[in-house]
Amino acid sequence: MGLTTEYIEGQTPLDEDKKGLRIPSITTQKELDEFEQLNIEKATQWTLGKKLNAEHLFSQKNY
């Protein structure tokens, strides 16, 4: 008698892909998508708060 899990739409299990994740609580593709979207939103907010010029944008230095 094994445990069977039913997934609804958007809950694709990550299986092999999960091995490389740094957040062990993420178990489905939908959770991963939501986490990535949140990071994109945070990066956008961070970028909008910076005064970036061409020297910063086209440099390999870390600012």
C-alpha cells in the first residue's frame, strides 16, 4: 500500500529538477514559478530605486 498524491492543474511535481533547488519547501512547478516571480518583482523594485548610468550598466564590476 503506497501513498498516492493527486496533483491539480499547476501542481506539476518537480522530481529530478528539485535536486538543484536551494529552497527545499518548493515541491511543485507552480510554487517555483511563484517564487521566481516574487524575485523578479523584488529585483525590479531594487532597480527602480537605483540611479544607474552607462558606466555602471556596461561594467563587470559589482556595485
